[in-house]
Amino acid sequence: QVQLVESGGGLVQAGGSLRLSCAASGNVFSFGHMGWYRQVPGKQRELVAGISSDGTTTYEDYVKGRFTISRDSTKNTVYLQMNSLKPEDTAIYYCYAVRLAWSWGQGTQVTVSS
């Protein structure tokens, strides 16, 4: 059973920055893919960014150029650096990891005020 624990969410003004962390119970290189989704109540969960085992990163257009995903294998942690935050980035952010099956964290709230 893979355990993912997110942290780093909070309240920030528009234009500000936050860094989310996702600590995994296994070596991050053992996962085929890790990344972040977000969800606003009443809406579908949407992909934000992902990183594959070979280090390839992908971003959705609405965060490209503002968000950066990275990982630290020494800490078994994946990060999401979020800059130039906008009110529409407000959501619960979920970390995911794929290794034969999908695993999810509990989510961390990000609120961006205008």
C-alpha cells in the first residue's frame, strides 16, 4: 500500500507563491509516474502536472510557465512550485503516484485571494 502525504497548502494573495510537497512511502523512482491533480467542489478533478520515472515533466496549459514539478529522491518527495498564483488556481490539490495501480494523497487546500 503506497502512502502519499501532501503538505504546503494555504492562503495566498494573487501573484504570490506556494510550494506543495508530496512525501511517498517508497522510492519516487519506483513509480512510473507521479504528479498533481486539483479539484474544485462540484467540478471534475483536473490534471495539473506530472513527472515520469525518467524525469520527463508535463504541464497543463493553464499552469505552464507558472508551476514547476520536481522530485527529490533522497527524501522520496515530489514538489509543485506554484508561482504567479491566480484566484482560479484555488482548489484542493491531490498528489498521485502510479505503480501498477493509482494511489492518491489526502489533498491539501490552496486558496488564492484576489
